[in-house]
Amino acid sequence: MPVSLLYALEVILNGLMAGIMYSLVALGFVLIFKASGIFNYAQGVMALFAAMSLVGFQNGQIPFAEVINVIFNSDVHNFGWTMPSFMAIALTVLLMIGFAFLVERVILRRLVNQEPIILFMATIGLAYFMEGVGDMMWGSDIKNLDVGIPSGGSRWLEDATIGFAAAGEDFYGMYIDVLDVWAAVVAVLLVASLTLFSQYTKTGRALRAVADDHQAALSVGISLRSIWVITWAIAGIVALVAGIMWGSKSGVQFSLSLIALKALPVLMLGGFTSIPGAIVGGLIIGVGEKLFEFYMGPLIGGATENWFAYVLALLFLVFRPQGLFGDKIIERV
Amino acid sequence: MFYREAGDFKTSYSDDAQTFPIKFDRLRYYVVLAIAFGVIPLLINDYWEKSILVPFLIFTIAALGLNILTGYCGLVSLGTGGFMAVGAYSSYKLMTSFPDLNMFFVVILSGFITAAVGAAFGLPSLRIKGFYLAVATLAAQFFLVWLFNKVPWFYNYSATGQISAPERTVFGYAVTGPAAPPQATYLFCLVFVFLLAWLARNLTRGRIGRQWMAIRDMDIAAEIIGVNPLKAKLTAFAVSSFFIGIAGSLFFAVYLGAAEPTEAFGITQSFVVLFMIIIGGLGSIFGSFVGAAFMIGMPVLLKNVLTGTLGWPTALATHVELTVVGALIIIFLIMEPHGLAQLWRFAKEKLRLWPFPY
């Protein structure tokens, strides 16, 4: 095989992996949008918050240590223990469920029947709030997240692919981060379990009913409020998974919350209401932006990943305003 | 008693159609103008100019612009930061290419350039609606910032990639550059705020503003009664970008002095301006002023209280500030989704009946 083709293949593979990572975030958006019609901007910050809490629990940090120190003039930082990963994850899951309760109690319940734009703004406010609280709780320094997922380049793939190129060519095998492969596996498991959950459990059916038609669901006796709590809790857990993956990849820091912005074009491509759409959209965006950067980046100055996804989604929407798999938009006077 | 129409007789149609039909409102308007133009320049110092008054005036212009687009025409935009960058860079290019051009015209021209860019990015709004459009405007935000980072022509091939404003004068007083006196920069911005607020108020009262509002309330119905959606949406984008471009130009040239696109015109800026119009009130000129005052004043106040009075570390104060801003936005949306302007409207209704409850 010619080297240029091999490089292109490598770029495509890496793009697919990156796409999966985007899909992980987009998934949380879709869940909440389907169940409550809310466009949850805070999804990215939820991922950041979950990852921060996970690290905090693991290292036995005292929550709000900074605030306590300032107010009481004390100097406390750690409980002095380290928690095993599975316990920390369980605690974080509990925290995210508690958070879902709080969101329903304080925000959703009072904003029922408002226009979608108002709800969207409320989630932006929520994003700011959570970011501030997260920083106060766990500190704003960059943290290392390690829950035992292997990372680094895959030796096996490198050895397997190095023979593809003719001897003497400038090619040393393909590079793929093992972490990304794990992320792909986790994403597949997550989607599979979500699908099973929504197809075969009573709660899952109720979730789908609400997504289909709020009023009809209410009239057959489904409690909208508990459904909202459940969706936000699930979205919180999805955020935790995304937070773990992104956090292990690039450290837990503020920029993690910006992946929410990256998930938006994914959603636009796939349609806001479709779970397969989120996955396919993520893959298209991932491959598209990596290929564009690979071929066009050097010509026009690089760092095209910043905007390519948005422009792609924009052009796509002009021709198909509801996205790939979204429900057709019908408007009447 | 003092706030009502009774006894204020209108004898001509133009009297009847005036902006402030109530005498008290008219008086208040002139008093505010007199204070803004006559009293504040006498009292202003560097601190008030740099940290409160000038940013307040500049962001009022930006909020007015976004309010025209989002509040009056119903098109949500998250590209404000990008359009401000267009204003800033076009004023930089104009200032350096035509050193003799009066600063006033530089700002106006950058507004027109931004209007053209904004109209171009507004084209997809004909097909894309709601959230999809909000996300589509992010394309403008990220693309424009990237463009100003990567194309050296925009920053005149300077080594740092920054742009910095050379000194320019109006009537012999420097309004840009480090030596500009606070009175000059304040008045320069105030003149723009005054003119643009007047323009916005009258645009939204007239034919074109009504077209925007018809599109906002229901675009299909508006189309059927004869509003041309292409024209209405594109003019909304153009006028809004004109305002935002002027704000960006003043923000860079008068306020910052030197700027770098990722920091000064990032996505945060877009959100801040959006918060201003939400908190102030969508579709209200007065709301743009209050929203800008709130979003500029509150962080300054919090910072002074937390780090100044209580002596907290700055990093922690920033986190508290984020939390408070977020919580306030949620509280405002729950208590009064139509913003502070709605409270003002209630107050006016009450005042009219006062001292009777009904």
C-alpha cells in the first residue's frame, strides 16, 4: 500500500476514535432533549464536575477546603486517605443523582411551560453555577484522573501495520491511543445498555412515552417529575463516563467543559432527538475534521479543528434543517 | 400624582406619537441626558472610567445590537464575540491604513463592515431556526476568531499577533491610546450610545421594527401577511451587527488599547452579552441598559466586597463570582423571565394609579 493512503487510513481511524468521544457528550444532550425538550448546555460542565468530584473523592480531598480555610483561617486540605476507584465512582454516581434531584426541584419545576429559549438560558446559568461550585469544592488546578484504564500508543497495532508499507518507506506503523479504543468499547456498552433499558424496563418505557408526547404520558399516569429526575440522573452518569474518558485523556481542567460546544455540531448533524444520530454525527464530525486538518490544515494555517465542525454542520443544515435522523420539522400557522 | 397622562394634552399627531408620552418620562429623559453629558465628565476619574463607565457604555451598544436580533427578531445568536472582533479588526486596519481619518468615521465604517459580515452569516437563518440557528452562529464565532489569529494581514504582520490602537484624536483630544483622558473616552463612547440608542428606539417603533417583531412572533404568519422574511431577517442581522461592530471597535480602540482575538472576543463575550439582554429584558431598549449595567457592575461590586472588604484570595473570589452569576441568572429566569425591564413596566403601571391600588 502507498504511504499516503496508510497515513489517510490512520487519520480516519483516529477521527473515528475522536468522534466516539464527541458522541459520548452528545448522548447526554439527546437524552435530556428527548425527555424534557431542554437543550442542556450544562452537559459539558456536568462532565467536568463529575470528573472533578471523582478525582476529589479518590484523593480524599475535603470539599470546599479553600472556602473553609479562608473563613475559619484554618489550613485543611485532605482527609488523608485515598479511595479505591470503584468506590469513588459509586460516590460520584450518587452525587450526580442528588444533583438531578436538585435540578428538578429548584429549576425545572419552576420553569415548566416556559419557552425553550428561557430553559436554554437557565442551563447556561446552571453551567456557570456548577463551574463555580466545582472550582470552590475541589480547586481549579489541573488534576490527573486515573481509574486504571490503560493508555498510550498501541504496540500491537504498530507492529501489525508496519509491514503494510514497502520496506524503506517513511512509515512506522499506525498510532492509536489504547484509551480511545477503550472509550469506543465503553460507548458501545453504554448505548447498548441505554437501548436495553429503554426497551425492556418499565421505567424505560415511561421515558420513551414522555419523549413521545408529554401530555399523553401525563394522562396515562406517568409522573413527569420523577421521569425528569431519572433522565437528568442518567445524563449525569453519561456525563461521568464522558468525564472519565476525557479526563484520563487530557487531564481534568476547565477546557473539559468546552467539549459541550464541540458536541453541538455533532447534535446538529445527527438531529437533536436521535441516539443513533448522536453516534453517527460524532463519527462524521470526528473523521471530517481530522481529514480536513490533515489535507487542508497545512495550506491555510492549521488549527482548523476549532471551526470546521461548525461550518460543516452549518452547510449541512442549509440542505437538511432537521439533521440526519431528526424528526421532520413541520410548521403550521 | 406626578406620573400620569392626565392634563398633558396632545394637540398634534407628532405629539401623540412621541417616544415618551408621559411628561414625567420626558423630564426624566432630559435629566438623565444632562447628568450623563454634563455632570459625570466633571466627576469622572481613571478608576470609574476604566472599570465601570466605559465598559458599561460599550456593552450597552453590544446589548442593544443583540437585542435587535434576538429580542426583536427572535433569532438567537451566539456569534456576538466574533462580530465584535470584526469591528475591532476593521477599525484597526482603518486606523493604520488611513492615519488621517477622523476616529468617529473609523468607528462608523467598522460598523458598516461588520454589518456586511453579519448579513453574510445571517443568510442561513432563512433555512435554519431556533437552536439550530444558535449553534450555526457558533460557526461565525469560531471561524472569525480563527481567521484573525491565522491571517497575518489582519494584524499587520506584528510579531506577537496582537493589535494595538495608535493614538487618534477627536477635536484635538486623544480618545484612543494610553494618554487619552478619561473625560474624552467617556464622552466619545457616550455620544455613540446616545445616537445608537436613539436609532434603535426609532427603528423598532417604525415599519422595519414591526416587521422584525412579526417575524419573531411567527415567521410563517408574517410571511403570509406580506412581510418579506429575507429582507426582515437580513436587515435584523445587518443592523444588529452594525451595533455590535461599533461596540467591538470601541472595545478594542478605546477600552482595551491592545487586543488578541481568543482572549478578548471569545465565546465568553457572546454569553456575557446574551446574559445582559436576558437579565435586562428581551425586546426592550431600556432593558439593554439595565442588563449591561448589571453584568458590568455586579462583578466589580462582588470583587470589591470579597477581596477588598473580606480579604479573600482573588482566585476564590473569581469562583464565587461565577457561582453568583450563574445562580442570579437562574433566579432571574424563575422570578421574572421577561427581565428587569418588566419590573420597570410594573412599577410604571403602579405609579400611574398611585395612591390607589387599582
